[in-house]
Amino acid sequence: MALSADVFSVLDDLSSRLAGESVLAQASRDDGLIPVFSLLGDLAQACTDEPVLTAAINAVRQPVESLLDEAHPFDETTLTLLRRLVDWLPGALANARQGHPLTPFSGTAPSAGASGAGSVPAVAKLAETVDVLLDLNIEENRELLTEFHAEAIDHLQQIEAALLALENQLDDPEALNAVFRSFHTIKGVAGFLHLVPMHTLAHEVESLLDLARNQKLRLNSEIITQILLSRDALQALVAQITAALEHGRMPDQIVPVSHLIQAVRGFIAVDRSPSPAAKPAATPAAAVVPFPRPMPDAPLEFPAPPAADPPPRTAPAPEAVPAAPVPTSTAPAAEPSKATVPANPAATASLLKNSSASTVRVNTEKLDSLMDVVGELVIVQSQLIESSRAATIREDTSALQRNVAQLSRITKELQHTAMSVRMIPVKPTFQKMERLARDLARDSGKKVAFLVTGEDTELDRTVVEEIGDPLVHMVRNALDHGIEPPADRAARGKPEAGTVRLKAYHEGSHIVIELSDDGRGIDPDRIMAKARKVGLVAPGVEMEREEILNLIFAPGFSTAETVTAVSGRGVGMDVVRRNIERLRGKIEIDTAVGAGSTFRIKLPLTMAIIDGLVVRVGADRFILPSTSVKMALRPAREAFITVHGTGEALDLRGKILPLYRLHRQFSIPNAVESPWEGIIVVVEVSGKSKALLVDELLTKQEVVIKNLGGFLQELRGVAGGAILGDGNIALILDPGSLFQAA
């Protein structure tokens, strides 16, 4: 039985997504294993009436399923089989669409003359040409590669931002031209450097975009998805250049691009209307966007995939895969007239503003060196202030005081300047979350409006780099657990399109990142029931609401009934909290059943300076991060109890906190032994409060974090050191590892 046009459309989409997963998959890693298995299952289900296609897909699905069953990562054999299927599928689908007989998939490279349409030999030849290792010739090209690497990262970021804008407004010339210019630049430099896979792929996508710019082809969600997959492949290739430049690790794995090139050529080969005026352009179902996109508060809607019977598309799926590239001009076309500018040009300009402003690229090692010098200057300033105070007691030192005041002003200004050099906007990270939400919404069949605010908020580059992984887990959970399917939302009287908001803003010396959704919310009763079931909470133990919600951060805990490609294994939120605490931050939850959830992350602006509480134990001084300290008090003698088999504890207003003695941890003599004669500092770690005994509270101040060096690097419970104003050294404590060691 012949497959319908709608089925071929679904098969083309699934094939493209499978190709994208195969690009990123690596041997000895399980990233993408579940999505690949899911996509292969969807492909097999969609083509049940075409036995050759079904047999080919199942031939790859079975070994992938075996890897999953045995909890093994991708191996070279399965990965090679997957990529050969990805290379074979476009030609097979083209032949099936035209009614030609299909050559059975053997799991080996296709032989000449195997295709009824004559396209399979071309596919094999193309793969031999472009699916090759990057030849960087780094000894001769290091300087050029360094410049190209930096530019390519910017262009790939701009491509993703512009494509997300295009999906909302398909006729946006600003966004289209931005994507075209970026691919054109990457193509040109990659060709000059003889980076064959990058040059060829960028050239084909540029040709496709050139047709769209000249109104010979109308973009739709399918085409945009294919361009995004091509952009991801280019990013994987750029990552190999990064590894070569920064770590001296030459490319040792092929990033396949032939299947992407074939898919792009397929879109180019489709019959096109000469202009939108000649043939009314119906926006495909998957690209319908009921919201405008004003910045920065506008929603970016990621609609569900098209229904089984979608409306007609202006650019249908490719009918055949040509054996050779279609010659098209790659010269930039004339810029569109002002009359074609979209209704909200300021919004597009804001979204697509590139890095042409007055900026200078600075090596991070130089920035770190600058920060070290500034740190030393801050120490000298503190010592000079102490000296001046001592001198004031003896005689009039007004001149010294003036000089110290001047030094303080200059030091603070230099410190702020140096810090600002390290600061970068969170916009690139937020943009990745937009892309992630788009792909997840598409895969799950949900409609989601993604709103971003505060994307120009700046914080330390180290924090920006480290916050990406936690946000990925949180966005996945918001899309998978939080936002309900459209039918469920409609039954509850909610709009079919769910809303996810991601925003950043400053709060004192911290930055706050909030992720909220208007979905199901988190049910504390359900969490408690699951926690009791898995033995996380003992029978009969009662907990406060905040403590129950914090159980979602426990390792291995998940309320999901089934494991999906997105979530359900109970590893995500545990990673979130550990990463955030490593950044000296904290995470809070605000949720209501049926109304949605908000996760609030509070982070320091910089990792180079810490706001801490200075305490004394014996003759030694320690610094506790202020973000971990809840309170400090001198409690009554009767508040202390000893729990048999557990140890000492503090009864704080009816709440029992375990007691830790800092002097025992570091073997400090002459320290306070009786807790009621010292000070108890209540410290919060991983959502749990603990009591820490110290002798005295001295002061609260900002200090520059100094590395302890290799000899003391593994000292548990210590995050670094600092030189105080009087010249003494204080250890900066890491509460998490401190209590683990105790």
C-alpha cells in the first residue's frame, strides 16, 4: 500500500530529527540514546505499510534497544549502523515517494547502481567526500583558526537567535538576512581554511537561504528545523576546533554532514512559486504563532507538531534527492526595501543585535592575572588601613588618612573595573534555553509560549558557564512535568498554550534567576507518598511543606511514573542543587497545585570575591559564606541534648539540629568546649539546617578568595583562603564538604 503525502511529511520530519541526534551521538556515551530509540520507534510505526523501510529501521532499533536494556552507552558498531541508516533514509524515502522499488538496507555503505532513481550512488559519493575528519593544519593556521573560532561562535549564536525569531515571523527580512550573512561568513572562511565538512554544509544552507531571500522559496517550520540541525552540526565541528586550540586535542571523530546536505538539497529541489503574490502562502500548522514578539517580554511560542491532516504547505517535503548540487548564486542579494520591514523592527533589531559594537576579546588567563593583582592591591589597602588606625592612637596622621582614603577610592574603582571585564550577559545561556524549549515542545506535542526578561543582566563568566546545566534540567522538567498537554489544559479551563517564563535580575550583590510555569504545580502530598514508598522518609515522620518540597532534590528521587527521553530517572534536580551550591548559590521553590511552579536561583555576581562571616575558633579564624548562614545565637544550656547513637544536637524552637564542633574537625586547641559558652551558627546545606559551634563572631566582610595551592587543595571542608586586614590568614569554609567530612 502506498504511503500518503501526510505520512511522508511525518517521515521526513522524524528522519531529520534522527539525523540531528546522530550528529551529536558519541561512542562510550549515552547522550541521545533514549531519543534515538524513541525516534526509531516513531519511524517504524509511521511506515508499517512499507516493509523495506520498516525492516531497515528495526534493524537499527533492535541493537539500540539492547544497549538500553543493558544500560550500556553507544558503541562504535551501533553508531556506525545508525549513521548508515541516516544516510540511506533520504534516498529511500525519495524513491518510495516516486513509486520506485527500494533497495533493502544492509547496514553497509550503498553500492553503485543500487537505487532505482540513481540518487543512492550520489549519496554514497557525497558521504565519502564530506564525512571526513577536520584537517586543521594547526601549525600553519593557528592564528587564523583562533580568529575564525571566535567569530564562528558568535555567528552560531546569532543563527540560533534569528531562526527562533523566524519561526514566529516567517517573513522577517532582518532575521533572514542575519542567518544568511552568518552562514555566508562561516562558509567563506571555512573554505579558505579547507575545512571541507563545514564549508560544504554552510554552502548548501546558504544556497537554501538565498532562495528564501529572493522569494523563490517560502520558509516553514520543517525547513527551519533542518537549518537548526545543520547549525548544530557546525557547532559540533567548532567544538573540535576549540579542543585543538585550547587542549591540543586534534579531531579524532567524524561529524557526519552528508545526510544534512541531502535534506537541504531536497528542499532546494522542490517546485517553488515565483513570489508570495503569485500563490497565497499558507503558514503551516507547525508554525502558527498567535503571539507577537515584542522584546523583552514577548512570548516565543513553540507549537505542537502538525496534526495528522495538516493544511497545505507552500514548501512541501522534498520529492527527490538530486544526485548533484543545484547551482545557485551565493552572492548576497539586494537588501529588502523599507516597505518590507516587519511591524516591529525595533524588536528584531534588539533580538539580532550582533557583536559589532566596540568590544575587545581578552584571553581569560590575562583576566585571571588581572584579578590576582587586584586581589593583592585589596589586601595591601586593608593592611594600610589597619596601620593607619594604630598610628592614629599615637599622633595626628591626617595626611596618612587622606592618602589612605585616596588609595581606597582608587582600589575600589580598579576592583569594579576588573570585575566588569569578567562580567558577561546571560543572553547566550537564555537563548539556549529557548532552543531547548522549542525542541522539547515539538517532541512532546505541547504548545508553549516562552517568555524571557533580563537577558542583558551580567554576571561572572564562570557563573554563566556553570549555570547552563542546572537550567537545562529545570527547563526539561517544566516542559515534561509542569506544562500539561493541550487537552488537559483545556479541560481545566486553561489556555491550550502553556507559559514558561525565564528571567534574571539583580538583588543586592546577587543575581536572581527565576524559571516559572503555569502548569500542574508540585503536590507535596504526592512527593511525601513517593518518598515514603522508596524509603526516603521513615513511616510516621512528619515534615514541613518546605522540607517536603526539598525532597525533589534528593538523589534518585522522581515522581514520574514512567521514564521518558526527557526526564524520570531522578538525576536531574539532584544535579541542579549540587551545581548551584558549588557556585555558592541557593535555590528556592514556590508552587501551587494546578497553578504552576517557580524555581528561584540566587547566585553571587562573582566567584572571585566572597561576602563572609569571620569567626574565631581558638587562635584561628575562619570565614563562612554569608549565603549559607541562617542565624547566629548563644543558646541556653538546656537547649543541648545528646541523642544515643547519633551525637550531639541543638533544640532550636522545637526543631532538632545536629551539632558540629569546628575545633574537633581541625584539631584546634584551647577552643570553647561548652556550647552554651560559645556561639552557635546555624548553617543551611542542601535544604537542611545544621548547628556549628565556634568561639566568637568577629565581623562580616568581603574578602578575595585565594587558591590554597596543590598541597592543601584536597583539604575537605575548605574552599580557599583569604588574607584579612591585619595580615592574618583565614580559611574559607565549604559547608557542604565540611559536614560530609564530619
